[in-house]
Amino acid sequence: MIFKILKPLTILLSMLPLGPEILRLIPVWKNSPMDRYDFLYLVTGAVLLLFLLLLHAGKEADKRDYKAIPFLLGSFAVFSYGIYASLNLFYFCGVVGFSFCLVWLFYGWRLFWRILPAGGLLILSIPTSAIAMFPPMIWNWVILKCCFGSLLLLFAVTAEFLNLCPNWRHGIFYITLIAFLNLSLADNHQLPSGETMYLNTNRMNFQDYIGSKQELSDFDKRFFAGNRRTERTVFFAKNGDFISLLSFDSGSSVHNLHPPSVCLLSAGWELEKVIPRRTVVNGRYFAFEEILAVSGGKRFLFYAWYSNDEISTGSYLRFRSLWHPSDTWRVYQVMTPILTTREAAEKILNNFVSAMSKNSGGKHLKRKKPDGKTD
């Protein structure tokens, strides 16, 4: 009798680390339009998990399966890495995986397979889950997550009523295959990082440019809550070029930070293209994300990137994999309207970044040569 109580109690205790993570997600769900309804995945997944456990746990009470132990340890390793690297997606997946592997250990493979869709729904409540599965895309992440969540519910209903369950080897193969497909999709768009690319946002008048600080809107204050030194500046060149610059520090927490494409979609923009780019500016490799977007029937070109004292990158996933609370990253987003061609707008942004980086107060590090020396 005592073991019947200890097993569900152990599973419940293993899920307690989700509590602090959910508390951190509440402001994200509240302030981000793109993530506002993600809590529904958490609620639906929790209800589905509780229902399936209550329905089947009693029937599977004596079906312990020690083949779950290696996967239990693997889930704990993912959880530990999430803590070490401050990656909430790894943290969340590690906790869910560990708890579900306990179900496999205590109640057998069949019940583990039945509750897998509930685990998928729980993970979908993390804002970065869609970014990890579908990057970088011009489609609406809300619709993509909704479709994926619907497939998980369909999977749960089908497995329940048709009593479908592969053997554990086939099941692990399917899970691993899906995981590798997601990883290959997430990494497929990434280019090598560039060298550090800071802009001097304090100077308003330099070369052919005149700048003016802009007051942050209420939407900006909500969306960029938790980030430091958030600034919006517009620049006018003598030849009539117009450039808008958004910049901020990532701060000690990145749970409110989203990829630029998500920010634009949240603000009502339509995206035509999201392209990883790497080019040379002032003799330095510069990595960024190029975004073609439409608002009010007009087209705009964006450059967006993350930079610290060592690298620049346009990849949100690479930035998140390298970010640490003790580091300072500066996030930039520059934009200009496409009045004639994309190439003309590209030249405007290249000239602007080149001029701003030349006046960046000496923040660039010395460039490393292939032999490890610096110039």
C-alpha cells in the first residue's frame, strides 16, 4: 500500500521545479501578444496528464520497467544543463522528461507512451519552443503551435481509443528521429558568427547623420520589460536617407527577450523574408539577420543582431546558447524604408552600420588572425 502512495508522490515531487519556471513565464504571457495564450498549453497538458494517470495508473501499478533508468539519467542531464546555461527550454524539457521517465519506471512503457502528448503540450507553453521547432519563418508562430498542439491531442485520442502503442525500441526511435529533425531545422539557417559589432548610440550628430531620441511607447515598455538601456533613435542623412535604430542590453534575464521577427509579428507587421546574413563591414565580419517586412502597405528592410565583446550573430538560438547572466549583450535592430529596391535599402543600412561602428568609442576588440595573433 505504501508503494502505491510513494510512486505518484515521487512523480509529483519531481515536477515541483516547474513552479519557479512557470512564475517567470507569467510576465511573458502577460506582456507578449505572441505568447499571450501559451498558458493554455500548460493547462491542457496538465489536465490531460492528470486524466490519463488517474485512468490508467491503477491498471499498470505492477508493471515496473527498469529500461527507463538510462533515459531518466539523460533527462536529469538535460535539466542540469538548463540550469548551467540558463536555458529555460532545456530546464523545462529536463523536468518534464525526468517526471515522465519516472512514470515509465513505475508503471511501464505503455503508460509512458500514452502520456507523451501531454508532455508535448506542457513544453509548447514555453515561448522559445516554437522558435526551436520552426526557425526562422515568416509564418505565424501562433498558428504553427496551435496546429502542432492539435496534432498532439489527436495523437492522444487515437492512442487511447485504438490502444496503439509501439514497442519501446520503435517508440524511442520515433522520438529521437523527431528530435533530430527539429535540431537540424533549427541549425540549418545558422551561419558562422561574426566579430563584435557595437554601435555608438550616444552620438546624435556624426558624419552625414543627425539623430533624435524617441520616447518609448507603452507597448515598448511592456514588451522590453526587464531589458536595460532600451533606446529608440531616428537618424536622417544629408542625402535624405532615413534610419530607425532600436537598441537595448539583454539584462540579467532573457526570459522576456524574443527574436526580432516575433517582435515585429507581435506589433502587427507582415514578414516577407527572414534571412541569416554574414558580410564584411569596415574590414570585419558582421553577422546579422535580415528581415523584409510590410506595414501599412509599405516595405521595410531590417538588420537585427546580438553582440558581446567577442562576437556578433543574427541567430536568436545561438545567442541564447551563448548567453549567461554574468555577460552583457547589446541587441540592435536597424530599419529603413524600401523606396526603390531592396539593394538600395541594403546600401543605406550598410553605410549606416559602417559609420556608427567607426564611432563606437573603441569598443571593438582587436581582430584575431588565423595564426592566433591580433592586428
